[in-house]
Amino acid sequence: MKKSIILFGVFALLISCTADITGLNAITKEPTKVPSTYLFSNAEKAMVDQMVSTNVNYNVFRLFTQQWTETTYTDESNYDVATRTIPDNHWTVLYRDVLKDLVTAKKTLQTEPAAGADEVGAKANKEAIIDILIAYNYSILVDTFGNVPYTEALDIEAHPSPAYDDAQTIYRDLIAKLGAASSKLDVAYTSFDTADLIYGGDAASWKKFANSLRLKLAINMDDVDHAYASTEALAAVTDGVFTSASDNAALKYLSAQPNTNPIYVDVVASGRNDFIPTDTFVDAMNALNDPRRDSYFTQKSGGFIGGINGSNNNFASFSHIGSTLLDPTFEGLIMDYSEIEFLLAEAVERGIAVGGTAEDHYNAGITASFAYWNAPGVAAYLAQPSVAYATAGASWKEKIGNQAWLALYNRGFESWTSYRRLDFPVLTAPSQAALTEVPKRFTYPANEETLNGSNASAASAAIGGNTLTTKLFWDKF
């Protein structure tokens, strides 16, 4: 009898413990909801890492614009992006690691309470900043691929196979969003504070970034729709773009991995000797006696010697990447004052009344670049006939294009964009390359062709073919 009572008690206990088993799968030591600040910081870090990386699995834009070339393995210098599925990786980082976190951060933020005017104001600023970074990342995707998923993107339940939107339509929407976000930002309130790895939550800085990006997208569109581009460029300048290097958008890296600059990881910590500057780039600087060479490269045999673009190069025989870039704490730059001054010089030449002369903005762009790289002798450099705006080239596109290319060193993607828009400098495809010209875009990811085939095929047809040489909608000449 005693034994029966004990067994009945154990059985009753088991029933009472297991009547509702739904809680057994609960993970009690992990958060069920990630704060918006964490998602925002993670997105910023992933975004900047992708844009400044030198890992050829992810970022080959320095190779496209012939600032760097490879030594032993030269596929990417010769425009092979398929072997390592580079378009897939670039696409995945921007959509999955950056945009998905930003969109989720915004949704999470909207559910987080805000009490009092200060918290309400800070919350509104946070939403505007998220919108600005969403616009930036979509602009990179459009400038890489052309038509991309936009209105149906990042909603796997409603749109598991998202349609691709027209690139020019996306551009116009991004420009509108940037204008709205700039207007929404209120400098009287904070935002993400230290969770913002770029501007420390400063609303005024984000406002300038939004307007500067708006200016850049408008200038990209000028050859397509001059009236629209003029209106938007003028509005951006009126609202306030970068006016000094203190406005630069950069992430400050730390001295210890995994928070070091990706350049340090790829070039130093890896222990590999994969990259050297090209003779194309070094020779152009040598011809101008450019003082920035000491910051850009190391010397070899008392001078600066670049490797042959696309060829197997002996690492020891050429100049190497300068020590400034190899510092683990070297900042990751995604937009700077020098770039904006060159865009303003373009705007003047395109007949957009942004103020000043093209020569003034051109000189300011070069001067800002010299200051950033701590290079001396900018006055003497500007006085050279081959640099002076009046005599530097046969056209304004040649003058601005050549100098923007030199100033955008280590800004591979923006250098590539500048080259595609202006067609300067004159770059020749490597003799071993499968193409006879520098790529104008990435091909769509192989995964998209497999998993979202009908939409990817429709996009390919709409842009004129899924090739590396198909021009983007704004690349008219």
C-alpha cells in the first residue's frame, strides 16, 4: 500500500509538471528581443566593413579602378567575379547583414517607449538616421547591380521571391527619403549616442550626410534628367552639405580584433602579400610629383614602383601599401569632404548654380585630400600646369575625373562610380582579362538566378543584359 501511494504521488507530480510542455523549448538565457541600438550598431559595422574591406571574396573595387592589383592570384584583377561568387557575397552583406538589421531596428524602435519631449525627439532622430542609412545602402546596391529588389525586399513572408524595381525609380525614392529624413532631424535632441559608431548620435552631422548623399545621387542622375538633378542638387546644398573634414563619415576602428580595420586584417594579420599598387596609379602620381605618394605607398629603390595590372607580380619588387592604411585603428571612411568638393565642381560645370566656381571646388577637393593624408606642398602641386584647372585637361570631365581618382584612393567603390560617371581617367583592361573594358556593374548573384529566377531574368532583360559591361541607367556616355 505504501509503495502504491509513492508511485501514485510520483505519477501525479509528472502529470502536473508536463501538462503544458510548450515552455520546454523556451531559451531562457537569450533575449527574445534585441534592442534597436544593438541592431543599429551591428548594421553600421557590417556596412563599413564591407565598403572598406580588401578581401577579394567581398570587395574588389580597388582592383576595378586600378588603384591596387594582385600578386600571385590575379583572377579578380582580371575581372573574374564568378569564381568566388563575389556578387553573391556583396549582395548578401548589404541585404542580410545591413539592411535587414536596419529595417528590424526601425520596427523595434517603434515599439520602444519614449516618455517626455527629449525621448520623443531622440526617437524621431533615430528613425530618421535609420532611414538615411537604408537609403545609403540601397544606393550602393543600385550603383552595383542596377535594378534590385526594393519595394518587396526583406519581407520573406509576404514576398519570398521579391520583384526587382526599376533603378531610376529607386533613385528618385531614395532622394525623396533623404530629403524627408534631413528635414525630420532635430539638432536639439540626441539620438543613438555611443551606439552610433560613425557620428556618436550627432543629428547635425547626420543631416549633412543625408544632404551630401542626396547631392551625390543627383549628380549621378544629371546625364539622365538634368532638370530634376539640378533641383535636387540645389536643394541638398541649400539644406547643408559637408563643408570641412570634420563632417567626414567614418567609423573609428580599435586596436584589437575583431574590431580592427579590415585592411589590417586582410593585409597584415593574414600574413599574406597579395596586394600592391598598380603601375597605372603610381605612374600617374609620379608624373605629377604627387606628395601623397608617401602616405599611399612605400618606396622601392628610392622611388615608387607599381606592379603591372592583372599580371603575376613579385611582391618584393614593387612598392607596397603605405603604413597609414595598415594601422589597425585606421578609420573606415564612407564619405568625405574632398569627394563633396569634386561633386560641387561637377555641379558647376553641369550648369547647376551651387555657388563658387568649378576651379574653386576642384582646388578645395585636392586641398582636402592633401590635408587628410597629411601631405605637404599642396600650393606647389596646384600650380603645376598638369594640375592647374585652366590647363590640366581638354575637358572638365578629364580634369575632375583624374584628380577625383587620385583623391579617392582607398575609396574603391566611389572611385569606380566616379570613373563610370565621368569616363576618366582613361583605364585599359589588363591584357589577360576576359573583358576588353573595365566592368560597369556586377552581374546578379548566382543564388538569385537559382532561387528568384523569373524576377532576376526580368531584371536582366530590363537593364539590357546581365553582363559586367551593361551600363547602369545613369551611365549614359
